[in-house]
Amino acid sequence: MAKTDNKPAFVKRDTIIAGKEYARLLSSLKERFRKSQIKAAVKVNTSMLEYYWYMGRDISKLHEAAKWGSAFFDCLSLDLKTAFPGQPGF
């Protein structure tokens, strides 16, 4: 039967692993990992902001030519929701 809990396995630690150099290495790796996560999130957010800005610009241009009551936004929203199911905001 597979183990389902997420508890870390215990390992035998020798004096090298218990030393200050190991602790500094571990701390450095954790800090760099967290910084990388933040950088990735910022890049994703920046890309999405650019996408939404261009989306708004492009919609505005095309909407100017659409006739009143043409259901332009309803159709566009439905088509985007169909293309990207489960993605909020459309």
C-alpha cells in the first residue's frame, strides 16, 4: 500500500550535514528557490497584464465598427470561454 502522508523521511545525519556549511548551503538554496518563484510570478503577471492591455485595445478597435445591438461582447465572451474553459475573466 502506498504511503499517503507527506511527512519527510528521516535520514541518518552525520557531522558534515549537521555543520554550519551545510546549514548555509540549505539556507542559500531555499532563499534562491523562493526568489525564483517570485520572479516567475512577476513575469507571468507582467505577461498577462500586457495580454489584457492589447486585448482591450484590439476589442476597442473592432467594437467601434460593430453595430449597436450586434451582441459583439456576448459573442466574443462566449467564444473565448469556449476556447479557454475554466479560465475566469472572459
